[in-house]
Amino acid sequence: MTETLRIAMIGHGFMGAAHSQGWRVAPRFFDLPLEPEMTVVVGRNAATVEASARKWGWAESATDWREVIARDDIDVVDVVTPGNTHAEIAIAALEAGKHVLCEKPLANSVAEAEAMAAAATAAAARGIRSMVGFTYRRVPATTFARDLVAAGRIGEIRQVRAEYLQDWLMDPEGPMTWRLDKDLAGSGALGDIGAHAIDLTEYITGQRVTSVSGILETLVSERPLLGEGIGLSGTASAERGTVTVDDVALFTGRLESGALASFEATRFRTGRKNALRIEISGSKGAIAFDLERLNELEFYDATLPETGLGFQRILVTEHDHPYLAPWWPTGHMLGYEHGFSHQVYDFVTAIDEGTQPRPSFDDGLHVQRVLDAVERSSAAGSAWVRADD
Ligand code: SOE
């Protein structure tokens, strides 16, 4: 019989739903070496967390994460709370000997991320694994893009353009959520979605961002406070609150090789709902990806005869493409949620094999340093700031 891995998930918002889906579905499709058991979900409100447990298939619910982390019947702690609590929960869980999966961005500050990375290194020496939830690395088309780059198919990387475009804040009467509060979220579009653009760039190119020059802007600085309810489903009250994070982040960066990259993260790009896009130009070819068409990868092979040149659209749904083997027949599309199953597959496999899963807390710390460097650059009139120390 397969050994079990007993999971406690702390938090139960949007990411809680996505992670629950991953824990539930991954073992139904992938042959996992350990069987995840959805043991307990934790939230502050007993009634709502109980409802989440029932809906998503957790055996129990609880309201005190400290008590849950102290339990002997928990092997993994999955952190899906707002950023301001990541460090405290993840460090306590690692110290208690639990493997930790933590949502992105790793933390709200470099200091917190450093403490988390140090706790992860100490825990790794005791066989405890930790990983950051940058799930877009696990979309088959982005993993395939990484494979093409690593195989030299686009040659030497000359230029990168990475952007994450959403428009859910364009209505100035849209209510405040925790994502607009610096104390809870750390930063705005920059950390929430710009972090994905940075991680995906580093993952696909295999190079880190070493320095940046950026600008941050808040387009709507006051919004109605939330009345009843939580998140975007709550009702707006008559009172207004101050938005303390950026709505738009624009920055340029240099990769380790010296190649230039441009980044944009915005929640005001009218008409773009969830467009995480990346285009990488190299000496032998180029690749382009857009999350709004996540089953496709565009590939330009500049080594072909001139008359045959052009971007080709590869439908990344073949069984030989990354992660695709256990899913549907060719051409039967995957969606947003599959990345969370792939994340569970990779994390559980690493725990079983005793290897370091990526992105590690060190990778998450590096992204945090880039985010921090963009903030410092913006405050210094877009001066170039190093991000790799
Ligand atoms: C909200 O902007 C959000 O849900 C992010 O927090 C996620 O990380 C991203 O995947 C989609 O957008």
C-alpha cells in the first residue's frame, strides 16, 4: 500500500480552492509515490472554514494554525494565506518538521524571505522539503518552452519581454481587498503578478535578473471599503479606504548574460483578463507564450530556409509534452487548474525522492530581491538597482 502524506492547508480563499483541486485531482491522474490525504483546512472563521472543508473535500476544519502545526498526524503544511503571514506560518511549520508548500510571492519583504530561506536550509538538512507556488512554471507550454531554450533551439538569448496584464481594478468603485493593502500584500501588481513574470523569465531562460530600473504607479488611490463578505464577493460600504500599493509596475532588467528584459505588471490593462505573456528572442529563434491561450506555444525557428520562416503555433497537448502523459487524448485542452495538480505531482515526488523541489525558498528569496529592487528603483527616480545581492 502507498504511504500517505497528511496535508494541512492554512487559508481557504481563491488559492485555497485551487490548491484543494490540486491535492484532490493529482493522485487520481498521476501515479504518486505517496498518497496525499486532505486532513485539515484552517481558517479564522469556524463556520466558513467548515463550509470550505465540506465543499473541497477536507476531512476536518480548524481555526488555530499553531495547534494544527503541532499535530503529529500532519506531514505537509500548505500556506495559502495573504503574504503578511507566510513567514510566521512557514517557519513554524518547518521547525515543527513539516514539509512546506508556500504561495507566491514568498513573503512581503526581503528580511522575511531571508528568514524563510534560512529556515528551509536548516530543515533540508533534516530531510524536510519546501517549495514556492509559482504554478505557471507547470503549464505544459511553459515547461516545454524551457526545454526548447535549454536544448539551444533559440540560441543565445538576446531580449526578453515579460508582462502580466489584468484589468480587474479598472472600475474605480471596485472595493478594497487585502491585495490593495501594503501591510497584508507587501506590494500591488508588482508582487502579486509581476512576481510570476520574473519567475517565469528566470525559469525559461535559466538566468536570474541581476539589476532593474523601474517605476510604480497607483492609478486609483481610494476605494470603497468592504462591507459584508470577503474578497471581491463582498459588498462595498459607504466608507473609503486608501490603496497603499501599486496598480502598475513597469521595469527593465538585465539577465545574468547581460541580455535586456522588459517587464510590465498591471491590473489596469483594459480587456486583458489574465494575460501572462512572455516572448524570448534568441540568435537562432524565438518563443512566445500567452496564458490566455495556455495550450499553445509559438516557436520561430530562424535556422529554416528564408522562404519557410514564420512563427509556428505548437499545440502543447501531445502525450510526450511535459506533464501531459496522464491526461486526455491529444488536442483535448488543459486549463488553469492543471498547474496545481502538476505542482502537487512535483512536490510529492521530491518529498519521496528526498530531492530539493524548485522553485525553492532560495528561488523565492531571489524574486523577492528583484521586487524590492524595483521598489527602491522607483523611489530613486528609476535609478538602476542591483537585485542579486
Ligand atoms: C490575482 O491578481 C491573481 O489571482 C494572483 O494572485 C495569482 O497569483 C495569479 O495567478 C492570478 O491573479
